[in-house]
Amino acid sequence: MPPEHFDAAASFGWTVGKSTFNWTRLIANKNQEVERLHAAYNNRLQKSGVSIITGRANLLDAHTVAVDGKQYSADRILIATGGWPFVPDMPGKQHIVTSNDMFFLDQLPKRIIIVGGGYIAVEFASILHGLGVNTTICHRGHKLLHGFDEDIRDFLAHEMTQKGINILFNTDIEAIESAADDGLAVRLIDGSKMSTDLVMYATGRTPNSSGFGLEALGVALDSEGAIMVNSDYQTNVPSIYALGDVTDRVNLTPVAIAEGMALVNKERA
């Protein structure tokens, strides 16, 4: 619950004691819930007659997949390998974390710089600020949430600033250095420097399409590595299909789920 909700409770007649937050407990509870969901989904798949093969897959041909030395064949193969956070190649890249890492941190930082202006950057900035982290957004654009309605973009930036989130527009990070006495030293493109405990990049995601044989089979990829498909989710190799973020169209989990259901229903028809 955000701190302002605790503050507002008094006006509704509640007397709220001092609130505290335990990051370690949150992470433990998150891990427990993820394990529960994995078990639940595995159970549902098995009850539906789905064979689950765990391991790294490699495409051998248009109908064959190899996993840990064993080969499996099928009339059709569906690729749904998602995306991966993009981090630019820059001095100090090894100090950068992404959204993949945030809920595996050993401890909550006191200060963070979040690079990016999309919804992942905005979400994490709001979450971390609500947990008491001194939060700065560093965005190379002049407004947050590119592609959203202008009134939403303006209102959001105003409200986040009012809450105490520092937003730096029209700027970017040039380099990151370790500063033993004060966390990380961040140099911006204008030459100014900032100190922080953590730098998180939320600058988009790239399709997870390499390293498992697509190129060797001649599956067409665009310039960003996204698998190219037609309106039926079919690639240029007729037996191979793809959907979700690996096709880099509308990169949202509910969209990938809907695409999966549409494909299944089409095959059943």
C-alpha cells in the first residue's frame, strides 16, 4: 500500500500505527507465489495431456527439435520465446540491472536511476518511490510514454513529479563507474554527474530469437531480430509458427495469450 494511503486513512476514522517494510519478506513471498503458479500451470498442462520437456531446445529442421540430445518431431512447431531487456553497449554496462533482476535483489537500494520512459520505467519508478527509494528517471525523450494520449503523458509526469520522483528529460547516460565510497558514479551526456546505488535500464526489449536454429532453417527475421509472420502467425517456413513478443508487434502478456488462443481455435476449426 502506498504511504499516502496510510496518511489518508485518518480522515476515514482509522488510527494507523507506524508502518514498516521488509524487502526480504517481499522477495521470499514472491518466490513462493511464483513456485505455486509454476506448479499449478504444470499440473493443468499435464491433466490436459501435454508432455512437458525441460531443457534448451534447438531446431534441427522444419519438423524436428533436439533437447538434451533427444529428438522430437511434429507436424508444426510454435515459437513463443518472448523478448529480453535491451541494454546498450557502454562503459560501465556491467553495473546495469534490468526488470529481470529487480525482484531478485538482495536488498532495496536507497537511490536508483531508471533509464527509459516507457511503461516499465514508469511502473518501477512508482513502485520503488512508494517503497521509499530516492528515484530518478532519466529519459532521452521530452515526454514519458511515447504513443500514449498527450493528456495522459503530461498528467503522469506532473503527478510523478509532485510525489517526489525526479524526472530528467532530453538526457541519457554516457558512462557508469563504481564509486567505492558512494555506490555508482553516473556521467550524463551533458557532462554532469550523479551518484546512485543502482542503475536500471528499461529501454525496450529485443526478440529472443537467436541461438536455437532459426537462422540455419532460413526463418525470416526483421532488422531487429523479430520473427516475421503472416496473419495466421505462420513464418516463411510453413510448418513453423511464432507469436508473442518474439514477433515484436504488440508486446504485452495478455496479447500473447490471446494470440495463442486464436491460433489454437483456428487449428481446431
